[in-house]
Amino acid sequence: LIVLMCCWLLHLLVWCLDLFDSDFIPNKLSIFSDGGVKQALQILVIEFVYTICYVAVAFQIVVLPKDIRWHLIGHLQRNKVKYIAGKTSLIHSVDSLRLAEEIEVQTNKLNGGSLVSDILLEVNASGEVSKFGIRPEETLQLCREISALRHIRVRGLMTVAPYVDDPEENRSIFRKIKSLSL
């Protein structure tokens, strides 16, 4: 575990140094511009959060108290399900039957098939192409299909609203999700 974390920190350090490489700055990021430092920090945080999700699974087993309830927030790839099955109390981002079926397979392998994974269906209520999630009109059908799986329990719906200056602009998106409540 210590070796894994040291490798990750070394990777992060090398990546951060690349931000300040003279070839990198003119092409990708002007670190000396008004927003350059802020942009560099945002990139660093995104890389940190993305990487720490995979380190956290190993870390929680060895170091952290056993009663912590972990939630997986963010896009989950099918090939990563085996690492988080049985280690999270809620998966916030199920957006396809294929992903749910993989969660079913991996959860079934644990504790003699007695575990159940709680999930939220991710709905792309804003219709943004940059967001993951099912279309609102697909929600009921997907919920029915997933509900037939023995080792998955649909606990609700979630969405990611667009970033806007005035939060009131997003109320219609959350109303749409509420109208889909099952």
C-alpha cells in the first residue's frame, strides 16, 4: 500500500512539473495569465480526485475505520466495477443496463451472493452532450430492467445540472427529475 501511494504521489509530482514545462505553457496553459494559476489548480484537483478514487479502495481496507460508508460519485466504467463492488454503500452513477449487469455479476460473487448494491440512476435531465446519463424518457424502462436483478437495489435518481451563474436557472432540471420519481 505504501509503495502504491508513493508511486501515485511521484506520478502526481511529475504531472505537476509538466504543467510548468516551457513547451507546455504556450500550448496548453498560460500559468502567468490572470486565470492561469486557478486553471492549473483546477486541473490538479481533477487529477487528484480521479486518481484518489482508485487508491482509496485499497487504502480503506488497511487504514480507515470499518464503519465509514463510501459513496461512489462520478462515472463508473464496467471494467472498474470489480474494484468497488461490496466496498461502497451507494453508487451514484448507473447509466446503463450493461453497467448494472456488471455490478450484479460482481456483487453476486461476494459473501456467497448475499450482498445487494444500492444505486442511483443517473439521468441527463439537461440534455447536455458532455454529461453522462440516460434520457428522462428512458428512466422508467431502465428502472424496471434493473429492478429484476437480484443483487441491485435502485434507491433513486440523480442528475448533474449545468454550471450557471444563477442557480435559479437549474430549477426546471431538478423539477424534471422530481417528476420522474418512482
